[in-house]
Amino acid sequence: IDIIPAAAYVNTTCKVLAYFGRDLVIYGLVVWGLIVVTNPFAVLGLEILAALSVTSLFVVAHDSAHGALFRSKRMNSIVGHIAMLPSWHVFEGWILGHNRVHHAYTVRQGYDFVWHPYTAEDYAAMGPLGRLRHRFEWSWAGAGAYYIREVWMSKMMTGEPPARWRKAIRRDRVVVYAFIATMATVIGAIGWSRSGTVWGTIWPVLAALVIPFLTFSYMIGSLVHVHHVAPDIKWWKRREWTKFKAQMEGTTVKRVRPGMNFFFHWIMVHIPHHVDMRIPMYNLELAADAIKAAYPETVRDEPLRFRDFVDNTRQCKLYDYDTGTWMTY
């Protein structure tokens, strides 16, 4: 933390509001396009753009949840709540699970719940359906299903929160449900007015609301996977775990293709984000360069490639905490 330059902590309200406003406008235009456009090739392109625009807003909300974008706690909360709605995420639930658990105990056995490895003994104790589910969810194709079940459903929407968080999380769940219901009603009404058919009412809701959520879930599930799962990333027993092992060795810096940070907002530059959550998204590269210069042998800095994610899912199925190694079935 000491070697991160002071400039990396500068957060500019106008800059953040510009990112937030731009992402909201893009999201709104894409939703409208998915309601009115019928050409299947155009719809496919819009669906990809919708998932990316939801991701953009989610990263803004994610940084707001860390208190990194505004000096005002209230502004972080307002922007975070709004920006998290298109991804159907519960803002206060995310703060609890992500900030208080994932960041506090990254890659620690029994604590960090996101892509927490199963041991060979865990797998042997599963029934046939459990093993089948594990094989699918831990494959390259199953990242979205894993994320929806393990993170979104159980942690965001249905899990019983601790007493001190219960009121805030339940309130935010109602907000998310209200957003989904309102959007579905409005989009469905527009679809009905345009087509006068049942399918013409249902399809715009699926295209503009449901499919972007499902695509985003796959995207975030796979991106979080490459953050913390790889053959050379160790997960640690409770007593062997340290903050340095977690935040410096337990994640990566992934460089995306030119232009992709328009949507990803530098979230793949992940080591400095774990070292200090207060760094705004647009300063993560500055912090990463400083950390890499000080710890060149520790920092894993490499391009983000889909084939690497596929390779990771093939090699990292189960984990042996005694030897610190990933295994296949």
C-alpha cells in the first residue's frame, strides 16, 4: 500500500458522473433497440452490447460499494443502488458478501465463497446429481449457472442475512424485485402495443431484460474465475493464509484488448483493487504499474484470453489443500 502513488487515490466527481451517465444512456438505448429491432443479426449484436452495458454499470456500482468513486458516502450509495439494478443485484447484499467476506478473506479455505474449491473428499461425498452439477458448473460453459446459483440466488436474493444487515438487504431486495417487475411491465406493454400478440409481448421482455441478465451472469462468473482460479494460484488453509498471499498472490492483472475498458472499466486490473479497495477504477493501471515495479516476481500480469479461461477450467476441478495443487477428476 505504501508504494502506491497518491495520484491513484484521486477521485473526481465529474469524471465518475460522466462514466455513470454515459453507461446509463448506452443501456437505455440498447434496451430500446431490443424492444423495437426485429432483424435477428441486429438483435444478436444488441444482446452482446446489452451484456457489456450491464457490466459497465455493474463495475460502477461495484466501485461505489467500495466507497472508491465519491467522497460522499451518500453519493456512493445512490449511484451504486441505481447502477446495480440492471444486473439485478442487491447493493447492500453485495457489500456484505463482496466487501466484508470476499475481499477480507480472498482465497482462504472456508471463508471466500466465490469459486471456493471442492476437495476430492467433498466430490466423493456428493451424490450423482451433485457430481453432475459440479462437472457442469466448473466447466467453461457453466460459469453463468454457477454464478446464478452460488452467488446471485443464494447470497443476493434468498439467503438469510445476519441480523445487523437484515433490514438493509431486505429493503434492497424489494427494490430489485420492483425494478424487474416495473421494467417487465413497461416493456411488455410496449410489445403488446406494437404487436397485439402474446409472443410480441413476451419476446421484448426476454430480449431486453432476461437475456442480458443471463449473459451478464456468464460474463461475471467467468471473469471472477480468471481472477482467482488458475493452476498457479493457491488457495490456503485458514492458519497458513496471510493478506499478502491473498491480495498479491491470490489474484491477477489481466490486460484486455484495446477499447474493452470502455465497458470493463479496468476491473481486470485486479491486484491493486485487492491491495486497496479505495482506488477508483480509472486509476487501477497507475497503481498496478507501481506494485509491479516493486514486486516484479509476484505480480501475474498477462493478457485476458478466453482460451486461458477454458484451459483453467480443464485443469482446476478439485483442490488439495495439503499440497496446494489443483487437480482434475
